[in-house]
Amino acid sequence: MSKRISIVYAMLILCFVLATQSMLSADVSSANVVKDVTSAKNFKLDFSNASSSIIPSPQVMNTTLDSADIPIASLDVTDFQAIANDDNDDTIAFQQALDTMGASGGGVVFAPAGKYKFTGNLTIPEGVTLRGEWNNPDSGGLGQGTILMAYDGRDDANGTPFISTKHEATLRNVTIWYPEQNNIQNIRPYPWTIANASTDGYYGPNLFNITFINAYQGIKVDNGSAAHFIKNVYGTFLKQGLSIDEIYDIGRLQTISMKPSYWANSSLGTPPNETSIRSYTRTHATGATLYRSDWEYIYDIYLDGYEVGMNFTNSSEGSFNGQIWGLHTENGKIGVQFNKVNDNGIAISGSTLNTNGTDGISVLGTSDFQSTVSFNSSTFSSPDGQPVLLESDGLFTFSQNTFTDWAATKHALRATEGSVVATGNTFQTNKPDMYFSNAVRSASVLGNTFAGNTPAITNLSSNGDMRIDTTTHVVFPDMTNVGPEREEMRKPPQPNLYNVKDYGALGDGVTDDTASFQSALNQAAAAGGGTVYVPAGRYKIDAHLTVGSNVELRGTWDGPHHYGVNKGSILVASENENNPTGSPFISLSNDAGVRGLSVFYPNQYYDDIKSYPPTIASGGEGAYVIDVTLPNSYTGIKLTDGDYYISYVRGLGLNKFIEISDTNTDGYIENVMNTVGDWQDGHTESNHPPSDWWLTNPSTFATGLEINDSSNVHLFNNFTFGVGYGLIINGTSSSIKSYGWGTDNAEKALQLNGSGTDMKFVNTQLVAIGGNGKRYIYTPQEFSGNASFFNTLTWAGTEGTEINGSGYVAFQQYKDLTGVFVHNGGTMLMDSSYFHHAPDQITLGTHIDDSAIYANVGIGGLGVNNLKGDPDVWMNIRR
């Protein structure tokens, strides 16, 4: 029966049951005000009271577009009489579907491909995903799939956002279009398209695979929120694309592209041409504004044709710190602008910052800026303008960068105030290279390469600590094989679906559901693979589970989640208490995975910690764990086979959160959040620890990630908080590539113990609060390997970093806010680094083999307490 016939059928039934007139009344309590819902043009039956009879039932959705995962949803908006490609309003239908899903404990609401009209606003409830169909617009998906047409809020920039998100709500795989924004000569203000709700919107949001055709304002995340995850967002933004403020926990921005071509080439309505859109955005729009955000992770951002591409500034809540890989600006006026950044600073690597026009400035440090920014392995260009203009009293360091082109009347790097370090850079054009005004307080210029070997540097600073050497040949460490290696999302090879409730699982938190789960898993494995689905509920599992080859055990979450939300699919574990060598709670066979659920231990107590086997363990090649939360595991995940893939796993390992042992095949761990917060915060369990527990207890025994005799490990944007050891690398572990590692409040934030080689760390952030043996980076006497650190930010520890053993460690652009640096053994190289405190900042012990310390900065000068005798210490400057 077609959807339109079903509506007619429903109307006939209603004619015979006039006593149920309430079903025809417009119930808009859950959907905000909907405009003109009773007009002849927009009339649509309201089935709000009937919606309670629709029971969520998970299904693999039939889609017209490919998906990186198996698309599973429990409700379809068409079940609530949403109809695509007509002129009726779909606001109520969508909201009823979302609210029904929220009332069922969370899950996915699916909107099939087509255009849907909204004259009101939507709120995605806690733990709910609204998911459509989508393909990457850069790969032919522009204008395809599920298109949400927004009409509300015209001429009211401060109005209600089109979509508001509650705790851990997810919006994914949709395109959003404003049909009435149709004249580039008369751009109309609209509210933010997506924003987290001002109440009950703390966690998240999760926003994936979204195209904005012509949004005035795109995404706003603030209100003291935590852990937003915004990935694969593409769009044309006419006022501002992204605003981030008041973020106190780790947020992530990954693969975001803002270009005029998305509107121009959309074929939706009659779009303007790309040239006219770029002309407008270059004089009216900002790509991203970043205010207060602690430890923001930014990766792969493309900003084309903006007046300001990315703007760092402050609000009443403070300012930004974090790290960036792969920021790209093009065709704009100002690429990246620094107004305010907190004292911890920003590390930027692997970026390309281009602008055009005579007013083009690729990097601008304004007069308000007083913090630090370090650029490594990046490219700057403004053929008719200025690649770098520093008008601030801050510190900018440039290492291993390339300046490709700039105006003949300007300089590649011009500083009118502050301090500058420039080491190992290449200036490719034979034009004026650097300019330092009389107000520049210090600069160290060393080891750069200039076009035609004729450097043109103007130095007018008469009182500054200026050290400029254009002749000495110096070889600096550099990032070879740069760039994070990313893995594709994994999924079962076929779309078979097995619901554990069809096998007798109750999910009541009382009945043992082990046999039901294992029966479903066994049948999926016997069929050659598929998905075993766990609807929302609390499932008591008294034994252990084995996930067979090509099988995925999957819960309701279609994105990351914080356990404190206490929604979705929860597995309650108890087997093998005080028996850590027993069977893992979940064992993964070849190419098996776990996705979208939580595992909780009710008998684990913070003041009486019990040992358990690993919660999840690989028993074969190709194991994966995605969007899983483990709030109080003893050992969270143990990997002993290669080709593993771990993506956005949250929680706490009271012994170890993730352990990798004896693997050499490429393995990928990304976006991990190892923190006590999932056990401690939110809608807590009865055995949760007190709010100050993390200050003392976990940091005495727990480890975030331990790598033992394993190689070819790829780490990307991982974070650990409040544990004894953030990252430990033991034995022969080699070829470790880490991008964006973060450790907060640890005894030893990062420790290297073994003989491993080729360990590279880029954009690392490390915090060890206080003293008493706490270290940012620590190598003991047995360390004999080699490691390189590029763009490292450290703070809050008083005892800093300590290097012992016979190995080799290089530090380029290492910044320490509060600690000291002790080199006791082996060989150490440090350049382009900054110590934000007075001398002596570095101590060289009598047993070192060699040490080279040059072109670094220290408050009041760089002081080296030299017990060795004759190290290489030169070209260092004061700030």
C-alpha cells in the first residue's frame, strides 16, 4: 500500500470514529510552533496521539546511496506520515518520531531520501539519532539523498535554531537547504542551523556527514558543553560557519569544508554562480570562530573565500587552546587570525594557508594577542599580499615551513612587535623575506633557505635580543612521511540483522540474557556474518560472549556517547571477579566488532577495586571497536592480533584502558577518550566515585594506553585524563606514529621504556599537575630507543620532562608553561622551543652523551645548568 493511499485509508477510518477528535487536534508541544498547519496548502493529519502505538523495531534500511556502515534504524519518519517531495510541512511528523524514539530509551530515526519541508524547528532528544541518506558532495553527492528544507527564522539571526540537540544527540547523513535564501544580492539573516540546547544539551552534539547548501549561520556549540564531535561537514556559509565557546571537555572538529561551490553547484532552486558567492563571503563571512575551548582537536579544515577563515578570540568564558593538523585556507582576505589564545597556546602542523588580493594576509597576529603559536611543516602564500603579519606582543615560532609567494613590496614574514623564532624554513621567492621593527623584543633566525641564497632581512630592532644567522648550515629534525594515516570505517560484509530480543533477551537488568545474546551471535556467525542488534535496555550478562567472524555486536548509539547519559544499550558484566586471567567479557574473532553500546560493572567499587579480565579482547585479525563506552572496566580493551581499529571508545580502565601486545600488523586507534568522567558524572550509578576522586586515586595505578613489543601503531587525536600513565611504550615497539596525543593530570603523561625506534609524536599536549615525581615525558635508565617530538604543549607540572638512558630524543617546538627539563643520559636535541618561566629551565647531567640546544626561548633568557661541560648551546633568546 502506498503512503498516500494509507493516508486516505486513515482518513476514512477517522470519519467513523468521530469520538476520537483529539487525534485531529494539532499537538505541537514537542515540535515548537509550526506555521500555518491548518491551511489548505499545508493541511496534514496529526497522528501525535496515535504515535504511541508505533513500537520501535530495528531494521536495516533500504537506501539509495552507499553507506560506510550498515544503516540500522528503529523508526522511519514515514511511519509518522512524513512525506518527501510534496509541499506539506513535515515538522510535526519528524518531531513525533524523534520523541517516540527518545521515550523508548534512544535509537535511530531514519528519513529516506527526498526533500522534506519544515516551517518549524526540531529538537533531537537525548540519546537519539536523526539519520538520512548522504554522499560526500565532493564525490558526486551534492543535492542527493535526504534534504531538509528550512523555512523558519528568516530575518531573525538570534531566533531559535532550526535543529537543537539534547545530550549526546546525533544528526547525520543529511543535507540542509534554505529555499527562500535565493538571492545573493539580498542575503537574509537566519538563526543558527544547528546548536546544542541551552538545557540538557551538555554532552555533544555528534554531527556527521552533513551538507549545508546555503546556511546563514551553520553550527554553534556552547553553554558549557563537552565532547562535541563534528565530522564530515561541507557547506556554503554566508555569515558564519562554525562557532565554538564555553567548552570544558575535549571537542573534535574533523574534515570540515566550507566553499562557495556547494551552493553554486547544488542544482537546488536557482543558485548564484560561484564567483558572486565568493565575492559576498570574502567581505561578509567568517568560516570558524573559536572562543573558549579546552584542548580542542582540529583536523582537515578547508576554508575557501572568507573574510576571515578561522578566528581565535575570547569571550567572557575565556579563550582557546588546542592543536590543529591540516588547516587549509584559500581565496580569502585573512586566512587565520589570532586575537586571543590562552597561555597554553596552539600547535599547528601540516597546514596550507593561502590568501589572495592586495589585502590578503594568510596569518595575522593582532595587537591583542599575547600567547604563543607554533607552525610546523606548513605552507604560506599570498601572491599579492602578506603571508605572515605579526602585530602582537606574542611569540610565534616557525619550523620546517615553506613560504611560496608574496607581494614584491611586502615581506613573507613581517613582525612589528613580540618575539619570533624561524628555523629550517624555505623562502621560495626572491623577494623581501623578513622584517623586524624597532618594537620587536626578540628573534632567532637560523638554518633557513632563501631563493638565490640572497636573504633579504630587515632588522630595525635596536634593543631586542635579535640573533640572525643566514650562513650557518644546520640540519633540523623534520617530519618525514608526514600526515596522519586514517583507516576506513569497518562493517559486516553483509546486512543480515539479528535482534537479541527475538532470541529471548529481556533487557530488564534482572534476567540473565547471556544465552540469548550468544544464540544470536552464533546464528549470525553460522550465516557468514551480520549484525546482532541490541535495542535500548539494561542487559544482565552473567557469563561471557564470543563474537564470531564477520559479526558485529551493535547497540543503539549511532555516534559517540557519554555513559552519564545512561541511555541506549547497556551490558552489565559480573563474571570473573578477581580473576583477571579468565575469559574476556567479549572476545572478538576475525573481522568481528562491537559498536554503539556500553559495558558496566555494578560490583566494581572505587574504594575496593576488583580485578577482571579485559572487557573486550581481540581473538583474531581485523577486530574493531567503535562508539563504545566502558565507564569502569579493570582492563578495557586488550589487542593481541593486528589490523585492529579502535574509534571513539570512552571510559576508564582501572588497570589499563587499552593494551596492545605482540602485534606488528598496522593498527589504528583514534579519538579515544580515557577519563573517569563517564563513571563519575551525569546520571551516575550507585557505585560511582566522588567528584574529587580522580585528583588522587586513579593517578596512582591506572594506564591509558600501553604498547608492548608492538609496531606499526597509528594513534590519532587520543586523550587520557586522571591516570597514572597516559601512554607507555615498552620493549621493542617501533614505528609508532602519534598525532594529537593528549594526557591530562597524570603521574607520567608519556613514558618510553624500551629500545623501539622510529617513534614520532606530532601535536602532543601533556599535563602533569604539581610535583612529587610527576613528569610530562619520562624515559628511565633502560630506554635505548629513539623518538622525535614535534609541536608539543606542556603545562601545570613543576618537574617537567626527564630524559634518562642511552637513547636519542629530539624536541622541536616544545613549549613548557611551568616545568623544567632534565637531560641525564643519551643524546638530546632541542630547537625552536619555549619555556614560559625564568632560568634555569634546562639541566644537563654529567652522564649525557651529547646535547644540542639552539634557537630556543626563555622568559628572561634561556638558562642551561650545564654539568656536562661542552654541549652545543647557542642562538637562544630571551622573552
